[in-house]
Amino acid sequence: MDRRTFCASMGTWLGTGALFSAPDGLRAIAALAPQVPGRFQLRRIPDVAGGRLTLTARPTLADVGLGMVDAFTLNGSLPSPTIRLREGQSARIDLINELPEPTILHWHGLAVPEAADGHPRLAIPPAATYRYEFAVDQRPGTYWYHPHTHMLTAAQTYRGMGGFLIVESDEEAPLDLPSGQHEIPLLLQDKRLSSTPSLEYPRMGMGRDMMLGYLGNTAFANGVANPTLAVERTRYRLRLLNGSTARIFDLALSNGEPLVLIGTDGGLLEAPTPLERITLAPAERVDVLADFSTSAPGERILLRSVPFEIPGMMMGMDGMGMGRGMRGRMGRGGGVAPVLPQGAAIDLLEVVVMDTEAATAPPLPSRLTTIPPVDVSAGARRRSFRFDSMMMRHTINGRSFALDRVDERVPLGETEVWTFSNASGLPHPVHVHGGQFQVLSRTGGRARRMPWETGLKDTVLVLPGESVDVAVRFVFPGLFLMHCHNLEHEDGAMMSNFEVVD
Ligand code: C2O
Ligand code: CU
Ligand code: CU
């Protein structure tokens, strides 16, 4: 590497506010990724395909770039393998628990029978096995899976369990979307690192972390800190998943080029939509195209979360002035980057354009798919859910989650309108099990449905003062969950059981 490149990238690195613990890390960094100081090669997540799978949960020593950490993995991989299933296929997945604690997995976004949904009451003890069987009766799209263990969802997810579940279908073939090396699932997360990298997750006490969620100081993608990715000069399909416990991202490219949104939680949109910024709350996914064909060889482009403010954010909970109080876990003063407040700028991925021939991408099809129209009859049943965070309690309609209490009984196959309203000073990404919903409208706050909330969704961000109406419909009877996907809020009992009744 010549001196100029080195200085330029040091500039980038220093200019971004030292996202990681520099003093201890610097030498190792230079040795591991000499071409880009301070950054580590993005990892390609291994794929597993076919309907018969075994996933073994176990403690694993894993490399996060800055060093080795004790992680919880599935099949030894950090992040967990990308499961690729075909629409219409039947899946049989065996979970083997080699962890020292109970666990259970949930297929986030999929409509599956009750017994396959990973409700926390189904958690298995150490050394036990759980068999999931379901039909992949699902639109092609970017789904995911993660632990759903009672009061341990945040810890097990933070420590490394969780990955993509991608449903594929021939329906997408004629669209000629980027595939193979040009299709990249990107699991975006933040972690709180100290000068000794570790994925340990503290017991949540009554404090800021319990209220705000466990915010980090370091960007992770696909299980490595501060990643970099070399790209060819062509169009890429990025499947972005926010797998953070609490961090909200407001995504943008540093070169000012748009991210072309083609899909959301439940698959493709009807038409591609170029966007300068996309807000992605925990558990949400977006499928975007990024075109590097006009970028110059050697150009460095950052996929970043740009700074944002949350109007109505609880006083003193916006992270202002917390820099000194909230440090990495060791907090010995030297070298530990402060925890980044919600809304702070974070560089998530550095893209380095390689010196390849520019492959001008074919024009995008103007129509990608057809979204089933929402059919909300005038007499549709309405339910409302109020999300509150007060006195260290996170509640829905004033109640904390109870494993066996049924809060709502919902008729099978009927379309209902559910209103999620945020009466608190904290953001709540609300998620419903049992399939996909459609966002109808938002009042208060941003007061509209955002472009990344079209299509089919299973998680919707509800900011302070907002009310969001969604149309839901369930196709399997049984007990399912609705909850905040800020995992500290979820484990803090901001969750509710509903029973779908035939
Ligand atoms: Cu992604 Cu109930 O969870
Ligand atoms: Cu879910
Ligand atoms: Cu919440």
C-alpha cells in the first residue's frame, strides 16, 4: 500500500470518531488487514440449503476481527449460517442444545404452525433436541431466525446466535437481480466492546441499559468489527438485517448515491424505489441494490448510519451527556470508546472499489412483483396496543408479559386492524409473529407510512407519540407473540400472547 492510500484511510478512520478501542487493537489490526488499517474483511456467511437441517447451539471461540471471543453459535458459525429454502418446500430442522442454558429458535417473519414458532414456553434444556417441521408457504424474501428464550433472547442473540433465512423462488429469476458473489446478506449490529474484545452480555439491572437497550460502541457486520468489503464495479444486491438488540440505523451511502429499495421484511416491493436514507430498526430487513459501476477504482464508500434525532425522546435518555457515564465495560479510562447514543453516526461497512472493468448494470425492471391488496372490510375488528416505558417497566396495555396468560383471542383467517401506539419517550419496533402484516397508516410523529414500510412487514418502528395501524391476518391456530423487538424491552416483558382461534 502506498503512503497516500494509507493516510487517506487513516483519515477516514480517525474522522469517524474511533469506533473501536484503538490503543490495544492497532498493532493486531495492521497485521490482519494491512490494506485497510483498522478494518477487517467482511465475512461471507456460509449457506445451508435443503429442507433437512441440524443446527447445534454451542459455546464457540470465534474471531471478530479484533480478536477471539467466547460466542454462542449455531454450527460453529458467527453469524449463524444463512438458511436458504425454496418456496413450497417442506422444512425439517433439528435444534440441538449444547449450551449450558435453555434455548429455542424462532423463524422471524415466517408463518409456521404454533409448534414450530419457537414460543419461549417451548425452550429446551441443555442436551435436549427440538424438531421443527413446517411448509415454506411464504413469499420469497429475506427473513431471519434467532433465539427466543424466556428472558434470554437479548443475551443469546447478542452473543452470536441468529442469522438469515432466505426464501427463494423461481418467481424472482426473470428479474435478473444480482446473484452469487453479487448478492450479499449483511447482518448489521452494534456491540459494546472494551479493550479486551468480548461478547459477554451483562445481567440487566435497573438502569439506562434496561431502559434504552444495550447500545454499543462498535459497528459489526456479519460477526466482525469495523468490516471492509472489496467490490467489483457492478451492481450488488444487499440484504440488510438489523440484528442489534436496541440500535436503530438510518442507512445511507457516503458517496451520495441512493440505495435502491427493492424489498422489505416480507419480500419484494412492486417497484424499485431509490432512497437517500432508510431507517432500519432492530429486526427489520431491507433488500437494496447498490451500483458501483460508475465508482472509480480505489474509491472508498461507507455504508453508514447517519445521525438522527428522535423527537419526543425521553428526557435524559437521548444519550446526551452520557459519553462519560457510559463506557465500554472495562471502563478503565484509557482507550475504550464511549457508548454511542441512539441516533449517533456509525460507519457500518467500508466498501473499497476494485480495479475491475465497469459492468454497466441492465436497466431495472419497473415492476418487481404484485403485493396482495389489503382487504380491510368496514366491519373489521380493531384492537389497540399501547406501549409504555415507565419506572423501569416496559408494558403493553399496562401489562408485563406472562408466559401462560392469553391477552387476546383472534379469529383465524380474519383481517383485523391493530393499532400500536407509543405513549412512552422511547422508540419501540413492534413485531408480530404468525406471518406478515401491511402497514396502513401512521399518525403523530412522522405522520405517514415511510417508503420502507410498504410491501409486507413483520416489524414496524413506532416512535414516541406515534400510532401505527397495520392489517393483520393469521393462518395458523395457536399461541403466538406480539412484542417490542428492542430485545432489552422484550426480555423486560414488553410482550404479549395472542391465541388464534378456529
Ligand atoms: Cu424476531 Cu418474537 O421475534
Ligand atoms: Cu418473529
Ligand atoms: Cu421497546
